[in-house]
Amino acid sequence: MKNQLKLLKNSKEEPVVATEKEADSIQAPSLTPVSNETSLTAEEISSVIEAIKGVNPTAVDVQVNADATAVVTFADGSRTTLTANQLVKAKPEVRTESVSNKRNRRATTDGVSTRSF
């Protein structure tokens, strides 16, 4: 569809070529893992910008907001918006063991407790 041109008539009955805008062919990048999907840090915003530019090399400007929405502008002046769902995902939660669980695990060797009470 990118190379298809559509001929239209203007008021003077001259053919007018309608071309596809660059924004019509925008590519969403791989989802960027973030701590909070509705409040990105400066580092996370930079990562999202780089991801967008990586898959849309003809983009001349990429603005990413803290709410993870982005406006991408192309050389032909066309613009499009990408939503948070197209750009970010929550980082998996890192589960940490409590200190008492670590102590209990260290205190047991081959199922035999080495702790004295």
C-alpha cells in the first residue's frame, strides 16, 4: 500500500496525486520494561525514545511523556501518537526473601537443623 498512489481531481479537473504520509507506516517498538507504567523516569523516557527511533529511522522528532504516550513527527510533517500500551510494560516484580527465611534456610543442612534452642 505504501507505493500505491491515488489519483484525485481538483477543482480545475487536473490530476492530483495523493501520497501516503510517513506517519501512516509507523512501527511500534518492542515494549520497554518500566517500573511504573503511568509515571516514567527520565532514564525510562530515554529508553522509549531510542526504541521508537530504532524502528522508525525516518522520524525527525520523538516526544515521550511521563504517562508513556509518545508523539512521533516525520520529515514530511506528518505526526502520529503511540499509546502507553504500544510502548511500555511493567517490569516483573523482584521477590526477595525475608531475613528470617534466609536465617532458617542457613540453619538447616540436609534436613537436619543445626540451630540450638
